[in-house]
Amino acid sequence: MMLVYGVDLEQNPIARTIFQVSGPVGLSMTKLTIVLSGVHVLVLLADVGRTRLARYCAHDRRTRGAARVRVEPGLGVDHAACQLACT
């Protein structure tokens, strides 16, 4: 749109500045970097959440005398095994 109608129609001043400095490729790379950074943060949060779920499951199993489920970083938890151990 900015190539056809000009930079003045763009409402986002940050995007307008990036476009003026580095062109459409630079703007696309900036947007891709921001999106991939957000995805990376969400993946990290998911790993933290899996560990937290495994910790709660391990606590439930300890009170019932069952064996602990092994949790490895980045791999998550086998939730089916956790459920079987907790029942």
C-alpha cells in the first residue's frame, strides 16, 4: 500500500519510519522478528506451565504413595502417565 499510495497514508509512525529508512524488505523483516520473538516467549511460557503441572501432579502422587513422573526440560510431561499415577 505504501508503495502505491505513498508513506503519508500509513497511520503507524513506527512502521512509516522503518519503511522510509530500510524500505519494504526492512519493514517485513522487522515484523517477522517481532512475531517470532512473541512465538518464542509463548513457547517458553508453555514449558514453564508444563513443569508447573508436573510439580502439582507429583505432589498429588506423593500424598497417595505413587511413583514420581520424570520431567525433562523442553520435553514436557506425559500427562496420561501423570493421570494414571494420580488416580
